[in-house]
Amino acid sequence: MVAAPRAETAGTGRRRSRRLPIVLKPFVALLYVLVIVAVWAGYQEAADVPRFLLASPGEVGGQLVDLARDGTLWTHLGYTVRNIGLGFAIGAVVGALLGVLVSRSQVVDAMIYPFLVVFQAMPKIALAPMFVLWFGLGLTSQLILIVSLSFFPILVGTVTGLRQVNSGYQDLATTIGMKPVAKLFRIDIPAASPSIFAAARVAVVDAMTGAVVAEWISSSQGLGYLLVEANSSYQVPTLMAAIVVIIAVGVAVYQLVTFVETRALSWRDPVPA
């Protein structure tokens, strides 16, 4: 009776011991960056790539400093981050609400879910010009594209999580007379939260992709617009600087959701970063 828990604890300890200590993770991330920069610089020198095709790490770094110094970077970055936040928030709410409805009603599941799957299968980049045509240039069409990319992972994560809730918890809630709404918020959603957060990590990166694509097509601000502007004027250092910032934003928003997940679900094993 006692041996099994001990064995499980020992196994858990061994499993945890194989994880990289938190204090070392920033150094490992920095090492990755240095390796990428070294390979980048080495390839450019070895292959003798023209500067108008591939800027050097030094040129890109210098351009980043210039963009930050004159405020251009912060203007475009702020616009993109705002759109990511708004689009992800709306997409998360829509996806979670639809997920609850689909998981609770077979009628809704049969009527809506197949349509949503078909909608998700459509290439959103191809739909982006249609959104501009229907909703015009500006924030509205941009947010619709971001929401269309980010809500589906939340929907799937919510449905999957709610359908995997232990039936014993639900039976206990029914036995003590807990009302459906109370059961949803006090039992079902907390139990499904690991699946929902896992979906949120995917959705927030999709939201960033949607923001950049939307700005590429229908905006005069944002990192996507900066890409278009640099590409049209053959400013390769600016183009690559914008790409570097976009990658950094994607990593940052992913890590932010992971951080929130770790704090909200502190009762389970740490989430891999």
C-alpha cells in the first residue's frame, strides 16, 4: 500500500531531475541566439552573399538601434502588439464560448462544428483580401483576420478539455445539488484548463501571424507594414530587422502565455517553455 506511492514519487523526482533548471534557461536561449548569429555571419562570408540579398548581423543590429532611436520601431511594435492583444482576447472569448456550447449540446455540435472545421480549413491569407473588401481598410478587417486565426485552437482545446473532465467530479456536483453554471465554473473549466492553456499557446502565435499578415495587406502601421515598406524600397537591413523583431514578439507572447499558465496551474507539473 505504501510502496506504490513511494515508487511514483521517486519516478516523479527522476522525471523532474531531467528538466533543465530554470536559472539555466536564459543562458541556453542566449546560446541558441549566438549559434544562429554565428551561422548567419559565417554563411554570408563563406558564400559571399551580396548585401542586397542578405544583410550581415552587424548591419541588422545597427538598423535596429537606428529604428529604436528615432522611434519608428516603437510605433510599429506598439501597433502590432495592441492588435495581437485585442485579436487574441476576442478570439479566446469567442472560441471558449463556442467550445462550451459545442461540448454541452449535441445539436450545436452537429450544426456548428462541421462548419467551423470547414472555415478553419480555408487559407486565411487568401481570405484576407476578402475581409478588406467586405470590411474596408483599417483596424476592423485586421482584427477579423486575427480572430479568425486565433479562435479555433481555443475552441478545440475547450471542447477537448471539457469532454475529458472526470465523470466522478460531475456526478459529485450533481449529488450535492450544484447548479449547471456553478458546476461549469467551479469544476469543469478548472479541470479543462490544462487543455485550454495548451490551445492558448498555439492561438497567441496564430494571432501574431494574423496581425502581421493583416498589416501587410491593409495597414499603414505595424511590423507587417514595416516589412512591406522595406521590401518595396529594397532596404534589406530594415526588412531583416523587422523579421527579427517579429520573431522576438512571437517568442515573447508564447512565453507570456506559458508564464500565466504556470502560475494559474501551479498545482501540476511545470509547463515546458
